[in-house]
Amino acid sequence: MFEFLWLEMFLLVPLPLLVRGMLSSASNENDDALRVPFFNDVSSLPHGMKTVRHSKKGKLFIMWLAWLVLLFAAARPQWVGIPQKTAAKGRNIVMAVDLSLSMEETDFVDGRRRINRLEVIKNVADKFIEKREGDRIGLVLFGERAYLQAPLTFDRKTVRQLLDEAEIGLAGKATAIGDAIGMTVKYLQDTDSDGHVLILLTDGANTAGVLKPLEAADIAAKNNIKIYTVGVGSGAYKVRTLFGTRVVNPSIDLDEKTLTQIAAKTGGAYFRAKNTRELKDIYEQIDKLEPVSGENVFLRPVKELFYYPLFLFMILGLLILWIHVGLPVFPTLRRKA
């Protein structure tokens, strides 16, 4: 539906007439005539150069058209679309992703291609973030250090892009789980919301940082922050060698006990992701456990249209300037007798 935001701007339509009347009355009071010293020079221009002549009515028409177009743009024309449903209130969800060197382990399979742990987290988390309409999403990346990569925002596209650009080893080689939780708690303390959620994804144990994971979990619980921990990495499997069969466990460093305790202290849950399918299921479970809160409201998308008449006004302004200056047309070519 087409509408104007500031319809009262059209009350200014007669303004040029009022200004003209005021200027006319002021000029009548002044007896001095306006003298143009170069009039004789202009009148003596060669006949080969013709100036553009316009009628007085034509000039007034263009000037009035420009004024109306300007008012049209100032009234802020808009196209208001069909109402769309959106959540009135959501949760603050921060995702903390491990970037330590152990995330390079290629123990996940995507189709026929083997991919590392960070790649599968990116692929699955991308879809999870996309569905969190109504929630504010933040991103914390950690290795030996933890830092806030993306503050809480409704701009899910930007968060997905920042996660996609994360690289293994960017924050150091080791794993500081406690510091990642502490960083998130410190940030969320100053944020007003009924529910804070932290999703912590790691494939190892706490090997760096100042704050111990369980101490950080206690602080999170006091600040009403629920933590869901996700242990990433495939399970043990047997391989054949020249010396027989041996068991290989790529997730031997995963501290499931600590991750379970962190989740229990904060009222969350611990999940184990041994393959891509399990990781997708975990996100679906979290999505059900942490639904968007609040009733739905309907918002109508608005598209601004003022720049179209504004562009037309600029063209008319150049035309008025061209008329006022009186630019000459190309010289006429005469045939020689």
C-alpha cells in the first residue's frame, strides 16, 4: 500500500506565491530601477549564435513542477507491505566455539568428504542461527584466550559470516574453557533479558586460561545463565596395522565429566556429538529446549520511495539553471551562395 509519512508537507504548496507577493510589495516601495550595464553587449551578439528562448509560462510551469516534486519527496512516500509475523521477545544466546589446534582433526564425514571438527560446527551452527528468529545471537571464540567476536545482535547474517571466517589457531593452540565462560558471563551481566543461554562447543579439556571451568560455571549460575555443553569428536574405532588391530580414540582428550558438571550447575545439559547427524540432532534438541519466548507480533515492511522524486527534482533543478543562464545552442550552419 502506498502512503506518505509526512502528508502535512503539502500544506507548503502555496509558499512560493506568498514569497512572491512579499517580494513584489517590497520592490514597489523602492523607486530605483535595476540597470543592466551589459545589456547593449548582449543585444549585439552575432546572428550565428542563438540563445535559447523560453516563454514565461514555460518557465513558471517547470519551476512549479520542481517545487511540487520537492514537496512530494519531503512528504516521505513509502510502500508498506503485508504484515509479517515476528517474535516480540526472545532470548540472548551466545555461542562459544573452540578454535584450538585439536579442532583440525578430520574425524567427521560430509557425504564422501572428510572434514575437520570446526567445519562441521560451522555447517550445522549456520542453520541453527538462521532459525533463531526473535533471538539475539552473540559469538565468543576461544583457544588459549577467549574474546568476543560478535556482540548480541538480531543480525543473524553477520554472526553467521563471522563464524564462517573463524580459523583454527586464531586464539592460540590450547583450550581455555573457563575463560570462555567467564568472558560470556562478564558480557551478559550488563544485558537486560529474562533468559541467557550459552552453547559451548569444544573437543578437549581445559588446558589454559586463568579461570577454572567449574568456578566459571558457579558464577554463570549466580547470574542466571544456562549453559549447554557440546563435546565434539568421533568415538573410538579399530584400525588394522602390520602388528594387528589397535583401538584409536580421536576424542581421548575430551573432558566429558567437567562438561557434564558445567551443564548441571547451570541447569543446562551436556550433549555428545560423534558425527554430523548427532550434532544436527543436538541443535534441534536445544532449539526445542530454548524456544523463542513471548507472543508473536506483526510488523509491516516499509520501503522508502523518496529518492525517486528527489532525483527528478535534481534534474528539474539543472533544467531551471540552464534556462536561467540562457546557454546558447549550437551555431546554425549556413550554406554558401
